[in-house]
Amino acid sequence: MPGIYWLASYPKSGNTWFRTFLRNLQNDGDQPVDINDLATGSIASHRGWLDEVLGFDTAELTPDEVERLRPAVYRWALREREIGYHKIHDAYTLTSDDEPLVSAPLGALYILRNPLDVAPSAANHWHCSIDAAIAKMADPEMALARSRKSLPSQVRQRLLTWSQHVLSWVDAPGLNCRVIRYEDMLHDPLSTFGLATDFLQLPRNRLETAIRFSDFRELARQEAEKGFRERPQHTERFFRAGGSTWRDKLTQEQVDRIVTDHGAVMRRFGYLDENGDPVSERT
Amino acid sequence: MPDRFHYTCYGLTIQSQLPLPELLHAVSSVPEIAPAEVDIRIGPVAPEGLPGGTRLGPFLWVTVSSLWLQVPKVARFLVSEGREIVIDPEPGIDADSLRVFLLGSALGALLFQRGLLVLHGNAIRIGEQCMVCVGHSGAGKSTLAAGFLRRGHEILADDVVPVATDCRALPGFPRIKLWQDAADRLDIDTQALRRIRPEMEKFNYPLFDQFADRPLPVRWVYILGSHARPETLFEPIRGMARFQPLHANTYRVRYLEGMALKSEHLKLCGKLAGRIRLARITRPEKGFELDALIDRILADVAEHP
């Protein structure tokens, strides 16, 4: 059955890393896929995708008008012959017509990462201080590409707060959603990527090769050698440490703030222990 | 009020029930003697699309001779035979919103039906020829066009650039659409400008005497794009490789499916590809060095007269 699997995540949670895995899984090569050729589908917010299906310019519409039309665009993909795997950073929200933004997908793979590690990574990506990133992660009005004075190549994406983003997807009524954690991709790749592979209805025959080809050292090696085209201009490297570094990057006050803002969701997904303290990453 | 207003654009005479202030008035319209080539009127358009046609999208149908387009909460448009556009407005919609989609998608479809190659970009006059800058939405085409304007260049067409079989671009109407950000960059005060639609920070910028009102041969095409790196790339495309990018930068290329015009379109693409200088320009996403980019393009133009 054709349709869409969404690869959903809050920004800086491993979506690009997962796409390199997926590309290597689908590509029948004996070399790792070029990180500058990660054509695993589109991103939900890509203006070109919307314009092509709609037949008129979203550039002439307000962000609210565009949002109302997005479900019809994704429904149209049900007519495609093949399953599509597309990235999405939007939270799972309802439009003003009370319709899910991404209506009737085959499913959603939600990639979750410890918010203590998302914050410094997002600060680097958004070119702001860690405190500002923490504030954005707690802002229910947070959205990407929200400018109304110019024309970004992506349409507005509502993120909500980090916690709301997670819950919007994982608790969405009637949505076939599977969660994988970034930390498990790192420390237990075979079973984590294996589970994702099964969920996405893909064959397992290249699973181990794809994991090896999308190892962080391989990605960092390629980036050092030829650069990475999705890297924001002001950052030095996209594929950075990979592992958990928040203990070196956050002050105690920043850790406390994130735990205060997102404690309930962190506890639910194993990022806090029974005392409410952040867990140490397995080594 | 007259029951029809008379205009000219893209080399066509147009009569319209809807006033179209962006367009030039027809100089000598004697409609009784020479009927207009295009008729635009308000009327019913069936809500269910085109029976027997091809459905190309949730809001789009085509047949060999017609295109049906719905812009939800704005209007339905039926474009037929390259001669007629019927607009069925949603109750309470403002005329500005109707005109945005009429002068964009609907008129673009009509130009296709007339066998023209329609490029998605801006046409800028350079001497007795013209340069067309194409690229996806958000690439910076409007900002670049406004930059050329400030340098004293004339503009033939903004957004929709039809190219005739003799490879000349046809002049549209004397305005460009300008986002507030682009206006700020060029010190253009938008206070007195009319908004494209009431709720948008995007303006009608009239060209006055900087409108090139004659068809001009297309000599240069530049494909504008952006990337997340600090350098600007300038990559000429030569030989047969020129064909595909032209096709890809056709305005609403999907309209061609089901229109029975594909072979003519491809032929015209090939013909144009054979006579132009074509290059891909990739600029940094952040920090658009507009003046440097214009200098670079003009240097390339001078090298390839």
C-alpha cells in the first residue's frame, strides 16, 4: 500500500543521521552513500512540494492559509506508486479545520533525544546562546520559518515546546507511531535500527552494512573531507560529537531549568531516574 | 462603470469584467472592430473539476484545451483554449486576492495553451536583448530584479515569463512583487505601495518608465539558488545539458501533463537552449551580497554578448 512514513523529530535530534542510515539501507552499494546526496524524500515543509501539488504559489498565501492546505497535499501522496519516507519537524497539530496536519500516514517514526543534549546542539544550530535555546524549547509559540516579510524556501513549522512536540506525536490518537531514542541508536544500533527498519516495512538484508556506513566517524570523516551541504553557514561542523556532552556544556542552573520545563516527558522516556535526576548515558 | 475593461499584456489584447489596475490599458481599443484576444469574466465554474479530464492535484484538473484550478477560500478558475478565463469567486473574497491568482497561475496556464514556453522567473532588459533569472520560490529572484531596477535596468516580466517561438520574451505588465525584506534592503519605502493581498507583507512595486514594453530576444538565463555555505558558486552549463534545467524551471511544469502541448514545449525548450548562455548561480542562504552578485552577472553578460 503506498503512502507516507514520516520521520518526525524536534530539530537536532538525529533526523539527518537517521536519513543517512535509511539512504544506506536503500542503496545497494559497497561504499557509504555520499552525505551530500541524502535524497530520502522531501521535508514536509518544502515549499516546492506544496506548490507542485497545489498548482498555485504558497508564496501568495498567509502562513495560516498554507497550513490549512497542507493535509490535502500529503493526502495526494496516497496516489503515488511507492511508499515515501519524508522528514518532518512540525509538531503533530490540528489545522483550523480540526484536521491533522499530516492526515492518514502509514505511520510516523519519532526520533527522540535527551533535551539536555538537544539544547546545546540547537543553540549551535540556531546560532544563539544555550539560554536562548532553552527558552525556545519552552516556548509554546516556537515555530521555524516564521518570517512574514520574506519568502523562506520552507513554510512555517509549529514546534510548540519540546515536551509538547514529543507528546503531540507519540500520543496522537489513531496515529501509528513508533519511538526510537537517539541514545539507543548510538549504543544499541542493531536492535534500534532493526526495529525502525521493520516498522518502515524495509528489508533487513543490508541492516548491518547500513549501520556501519552511517556511523558517526564515517559521517564526520566525509564532512571533514568534502563538507556537508546541509550544514548551517555559521557552524563549523554539522556532525559533531554525536554522544552525550551536556555535562560539559550546561551549567547546573541550565540543567535544572530543562528538568523543570520537561521533567514529566524526560521521566517517561528514561532521561530521569526515580529521584528525578538526569541519568548518565550508558558507555 | 463599463462592463469590460481593456488591457494589453504579453502581447495580447485582453477584455476583463474585473478591473486589473496592474495592467497597461489598451491604447486604441475598438472592441467592435477587433475583438480582444482574451476574455476574462466572472461566472460559474463547476465545483467538481473537469469530467473526462486528468486530475493533476487536489485542486487541479486539465484537459487538452482547459485547465481548472481551485484556490480554496479564494476562487475557482477555468482557463480555456488560450482565449478565456472564467473566475468564480468565493463569497466575500477581495479583488486583490482574485488578481494575484488570476495574473499568476490562471494567466500562466492561458499562455501555455497558446503554445508559449513559460519560464518561472524575471526578464530584465540588457541592451536590445534580455536576461531571464529563474529559480525556485525563495531563491531571491525578486530581490535580484529589484537590484537591477536600482541600477537603471528595465523589466519585461516578473514571475511569469512567456517566450515565443522566435525565442523572444514577451513583456507582461509594469509592476514587480516585492517582499518587505527586499524593500528594506533596497531602501524602498512601502508606506505608499499597495499590498498584493491585504494580509501580506508583499507589495506591488510599479515600474513606470522602467518597464520594457517590447519583446526582446532571450540571450542569457541564470538559475538562482542558495546553499548553506558562505561562497557564491557560478557554474556555466553548456551543450545538451542546457535543456533539462530550462524544462525544470518552466512555470508550473505539471500543467503540461494532459494538455497535449508537451512535444511543442520540449521543442521550444530545445530551441531556446541552443541559443542562450546558461549558468547556475548558488548564493549563500544568509548574507545575500546583492551588488556583488549583480556585478558578477553583468560581467558574465559582457563576456557573452
